[in-house]
Amino acid sequence: MRKDQQEHIDAFLKEMRGVMITKGSDYSGSEDTLKNLKLLDRYGYDTSHGLLLRMGDKISRLATLLKTEGKPNHESLHDNILDLANYSCLLDMHLKEKAKREAEGEEDVMLP
């Protein structure tokens, strides 16, 4: 891998982390960045399916932006790529937390 590609990865991951932390705080308002997504469980939907739905929305948005040469009214192509990467990370986080709870014999916590 070229040095400029490694630098791109480092910069992207740094930006991704910053967006994850700030948006996570905006959406969940708590220490648990998955809190708002776990609300789906309350309505009988698995959190992972909600994350997949959001990822599908981002993929659809990316396809539209690529067709229109990235000229958005709101979020840019780059913003959507970051969001998709972050949703992938959140899905991985959720699945690992769920597997840990199951291994420890805990039931999924339903939020009030």
C-alpha cells in the first residue's frame, strides 16, 4: 500500500471516530451510543435490523449521489460514506455486545 493511501486511511478513521462520538452523543444523549437504536427492541424489532435499514438508506443515498455526480441538497457523498462506515461499526458493536450478553446468560434489556 502506498504511503498516501495509508495516510488516507488514517485520516478517514480519525474523522470517522470524531463523527461517531459527536453524532452518538447527539442521538443517544448518554454513555451508551447504541441507546437510541435499542429503542427498536421495545417495538419488537431487533436493533441489528434497524442498523441494516439505516445502512440500506445510506447505500440508496450514495447510489443517487453517484448518479447525480455528488451534487446533494444536504449531506455530501463523503458524509454518507462516513455514515455508512459508522453504521457498520455500530452493527459490529451491537452484535458483539449481544453475543456477550447471551454468553453470560443475560436477556436483552427492554427499555422503558
